[in-house]
Amino acid sequence: MGCGGDIEATGSGADRMEEEEAGAPSSSSSPSPPPPIAQLSYDQLLSVLRLLPPEAVLSFAATCRAFRAWASSDALWEALCRRDWGVRTAAALAERRRERERGGGGVPAPWRRVYAEVARLGALSARRVPVRGASPRPRASHSLNLVAGWLVLFGGGCEGGHHLDDTWVAYAGTGAGNRPPTVLSWQQLASGIPSGRFSHSCTLVGDMLVLFGGITDRGQRLNDTWIGQVISEEPRRMRISWRLLEVGPLAPPPRGAHAACCVDDKFIVIHGGIGLYGSRLGDTWLLDLSNGLRSGSWHQIGNTWPLPPPRSGHSLTWIGGTRMVLFGGRGSEFEVLNDVWLFDISDHCPKWKELKYDLSSALGEMPFPRVGHSAVFALGGKVLVYGGEDSQRRRKDDFWILDTPALLQYVSGSKKISKRMWKKLRIDGQCPNYRSFHGACVDTSGCCVYIFGGMVDGLVHPAEALGLRFDGHLYQVELVLHL
């Protein structure tokens, strides 16, 4: 949706309406009464427009010049940005506009253009972040989160097939209008709690971490649940207090390489993974945290057909409300997938729905099958997918966005827009190279993504077990917005 383009394209219709209003004399001696909407005050009209989707606002703007001026107001489009993307994101965008003005970049772009820039996002800018001092050792299948301005890296697997139990942190800023530091400094925290593992999940719930499951270097599958509380001790210093969460007698079967996400800071949902004896799992579990993280309760979500096939190494991303999106992974026959499923837990009967494509029309407009990719929920209701590998372990370096507003329209029956649900992005700067099973997280503004580690392509040395090469660099990827 390009705001400016849509309005300009309908300008001739607006001109014709004005001609009709000023044109032919009426056959009746009494003038026609004005339409009811014309009797509303400016403030009343803005209150109505704030409730509409952007497409409806643009249609309203195309009716006449007066309505176009009202529907283009900065106050209206700033409110739409805040409504659709959240207060923190709107604050970050406002700060970027102010930075442009302070830096001599001229008058900030109007909010309508800001909305359009985000909606038609086509490029990213990446850089490898310089690090001062010691750094975490190269690894894959670890977790990376951004909590209270701190990057938190835990565990993973490294050269020789060994698991890690170390925790590293680096201050990156809150993202709420604050530019991240140019150079980062990693700090290693106490090791051993939780115990070492890889292919676990670590999910952000407010300013707390919830870690579940994983696999040890002896092949043991885990199903313990941990809570990590970030404690700031002084500027640029912190520690994490970990404790086992009391969950009662019921818990998911042990697993690793599952997918997990947090829903509205109230629930953790996990799906699939690798269970005992290497079997792929297809079950879905929900952790209820309504007791304020003092305790929790797991329960399995019933199997209501249709269901995603069992898999591991996939992604599950919360997209707001009670919905989440599942993508890709490796199936029971070791096939690599690129199917998309929408999961909604809004009512008493949670439902999965597969988003099926007409491949003849979608060819070239959707990602190839992959496992071990990352997926984060970025600015503008977009799921940003990066990397992964195919069934031949050929790794990828491409970035894709799945546009969730378009996805939800498709689910509601508007199949004409299926072609624009997926979009491949251009990457400028120091692009992260081909990799899989890396860690990724996004800041609170949704504009900046951090990527660390993973298995990468490159020269393989004889000492590297199984021909695997691990990476230990941190990358920062930002949305390119011309504000």
C-alpha cells in the first residue's frame, strides 16, 4: 500500500466529483441537503477516520479536495502509526524524524509518508558490529534476546558437538528513539545455571526470560522451564537471576529444536521439535503465566484438524492479539518445508489454518523451503525471515518479509492479494553471510534486528567436526526508511 500513489491515482475521480457538484443546474427549485458526513466537525471526523484501516482513509481522501486535506493531516496519520504499530514504535519513528531535522536534513517527512514508507519497505541496511574486549565463542542453536536494553546470549552448541552453559550480555539500548552504541562490549556472567544445552527456546515475557527444553551434548532431551530476571546493578552492569519455574505435575515431553513465542505477555506457546530417539513432534503446548511468573501451568492444546505436520527447526512468531504464524522447518521424512500456518488461540477451540498458495502465480514470490532460519516481528506488522538451510544443507543469506495485514486479508477470503504477502528485500552494507541456526532478536521499536552466530559457509578445516563451521560475529540490521 503506497499512500501517495493510491491518492494520486484517484485524483481524476475527485476532480470529476467537484465538477458535478458545481455543474448542471438542479431540476428542483430547492437545493439538495448536504450529506450527513459534511455536518460533522473536523474533530468528529478525525475521530471516525482514526478507527478506519488505511485503505479506507485513502478512499475517503479521494472523494473531494476538502476531504483529502482532512485525511492527510499529520495528527491523523501519527495516530494511525501509533494504533497499528504501538506507542514505542511511534516514539522511535518520531525521534528519527527529529534527528533528521536537527541534523540539517530539512523538514521531517509528514506522517502519511512515514506510514507509506513502512508499508512499502523494500530494503535493509546491515553492518557487522565492532566489539571491544572479549566476545562469546562461535556457536549455533543458541538463544539471543533483547531485554531491558541488554542483548542476552545463552548456551548453544560449538565445535566438537559440545554444548555450552555460558551467558553473555551487551548493552545495546532500548530502541525507543535511542540510537544503539556504535561499539558493543560483551560481559560474561556466571555459568552453570541453567545447565548447558542447545536447541532450546528462550522467550521474552515483559522484562523476563522464559527458557524451555533443549538438548545436551549427550543427546539428552530436556523439558525444564526457567525464569530469568534481569537485575541492573549499576550503569552498564547487570546480572540475571535464574530460577526453576514451578509448573506442577504436567509438562511437555522433553524436546529440542522446537518453536516458541510469547502471546501478549500472558502465555508461552511451543510447537513441535525433536523428541526422544530423534522423532519429529507435532504437538502444541501452552504455558499459562497469568499468575505473574510466580508459577505457571502447562497444558496441551487439543488436536483439532487440520494440523501442521510434525517438524523441527521451524519458527513460530506472534503477530499481535491471539494469533501467531508458523513457517518452514524439517519434517518427519527429513524433508525441508516452506508452508505457512496461522494459529489462533482466541476462543475455546484454538485453530490452525494453512495458508495455501497457487504456486503457478506465487512462483518467485515466496521463500524456498528452509530450516534453522530466524523470524522476528518487525515494524509495520511484518515477519522478517532470514537465512536457514535447505535439504542439502545449502545455507541461505536472503531476507524476506511476510506482510501480516495482507495475510489476514487473505485468510478472510480476499485471495486476490496473495501475491504480495511475501516480499524479498534488498540488503545494503555488510550483509551477514550464508548461515543457519543463528540467533536473532528485534528491539522494541521493531526497526533494528540483531543477529549472532550460527553455522556458516566457508573454508572447512580438518579439525572442524562433521565439516561444520561456527560463526561468532554480531550483526545489526535496520529497516531502510527515508524519513
